[in-house]
Amino acid sequence: MPAVNDTKFQPAVFLLTGIPGQEDIHVWISIPFCLMYVISIIGNSVLLFIIKTDPTLHDPMYIFLSMLAVTDLGLSLSTLPTTLGIYWFQSREISHDACFAQLFFIHLLTLMESSVLLSMAFDRFVAICNPLRYASILTLPRIAKMGLVCLLRGVTLMLPLPILLKQHRYCKKSILSNSYCLHQEVMTMACSDFRVNIIYGLFLIVSSKGLDFLLIVLSYVMIFKSVMSTACHGKRLKALNTCVSHVCVVFLFYTPDIALAVIYRFIKNYSPILPIVLGNVYMLVPPVMNPIVYSVKIREIRVRIIRVFFK
């Protein structure tokens, strides 16, 4: 009987949510989502194509940029099926295994993006603070090892998430507030004790994105000190200008994440739509804006894109 009761009260699926109260206009809401996905996929694919086919862009900065484009592509593709499924076909149901797989890839790719942004900050630090040793420090084999470390770090830290979630029974009303699965929300659907998930989730935040963000800030403090010690005003502006695009990308990536953390932990009365909007901004805006920012700010990429499309 207990086994029968467990299966009776354990829902077979989770229910995803679009924009609450706006179900009648979901088709219209899907238009900006579709546009953002198209821009993200085309923009990052073009960026990868330009960097791969042009030997003059095989420098460390552009290799790190191609890593960023790959993670952005993966992030867009991991949320696209469920998001458009809701807005186009009102398909809200997702099985437990599919949900756990999706949240694993979402968290893996966001952590990898954070690691790549840290690597890019290190690249700027070496280029500005120690330019004479730049080529000897950031060699191709070393960059490949850094990329492999980013991947292995993400897989090692994120693999326990679906394993821990798999141990729970889900007997509550399993309605998620987003159009995709996230660990911090799925674990609250469990009717068993999920304190281990809370502790491990906090450990992940501190040891991964929190540490990466702290090191990025530290690297820019050292870059700023090195630039300010330069006597020539023109050289200062030129050095800082090489960091503008990376700073913009870091701002786009971490700001929605920090805002969501502040809302969930410190603000009691807030509109339920606000975290949904911020969550979509966090998942969609960086993959859309990253190729645009780098195409606009980096002349070499801009010139080659113009040559490809306007011969």
C-alpha cells in the first residue's frame, strides 16, 4: 500500500509556465522570443565561422571569444524547445527526466560561460599588464587546456544536481514558474527533505560564479592600476578600450543573476512576473547581445563580417 500511495501522489510531469495571465496572447509574445533566438543562433554561428575561417583571428582573444559563442549557442538551444513549445503549442508538460536533463545543461552552460568570462579577463590582464610575455603565456596548448578545465569543472560541479533531484519524491503541485527547469525551483517541488540540495546549491554559487566574479573584479582592479601608471593619456584610453566589450558582456551576464538572487532573498513583496522576466533576460539577452557587442566594438571582426555579407 505505501508503494501504491507513493505512485499515486507522485506526479509524472512538471508543468512549465509562460507569462501568467497572458495565455491568450502567447502567440504574439512568442514573436520577440523567436526573434531573439534567431539573432542568437545566427549571430554566434557567424562569429564562429568568421573566427574559424580567418587565420589572422586565431589569437588568444578570438579563441576565447569562440568559446563564449559556443556556450551561448548551447544555452539558446537548451531553452528553445520548451519556451517555444509553451508559446506556440501550449505544451506545458515536461517529464522528470527531461526536466533534470534540461536543468543540468542550463546550469552547466551558464557555469562554463562564467569560466570563459574569467579566462577572457585573464587574457586582458596579461595583454595589458605583461604584454611582452603575452604570446609565451597564452599559447594554443595552454588555451586548449583552459577550455578543457572549464568543461570538466562544469560537468564535475553540475552532475550531482540531477542525481540529487532524482532521489526525491514529488508529490506537491509541480507547477514551475518559468518556461524551463532550474535546480533552485525544481527542488522546492519535492515533498521529502531537500536540505542537501540547498546546501550544495549554496556551495555551487559561492565556489563557481561568486568566485569567478570576484576574480574578474580583482583582475580589472589590477588592470586599472597598471593603466593609470602609464604616463601617456592616449595609451591609457587605447588599453581601456580593449576591455570595454568584455566589461559589457560581464555586466550583461551577472546583473540579472545578482538581481534574481536579491529578489528571492531580500524582497518580500514583488510581482510574480518580475522574476520570470529577469529569468528570461538572464537566459536570452547575453547570447543575443554578446556577438553584437563584439561585432560592434572589435574592428577586425566587424570588417570581416562586412566583407562576408557585402562583397
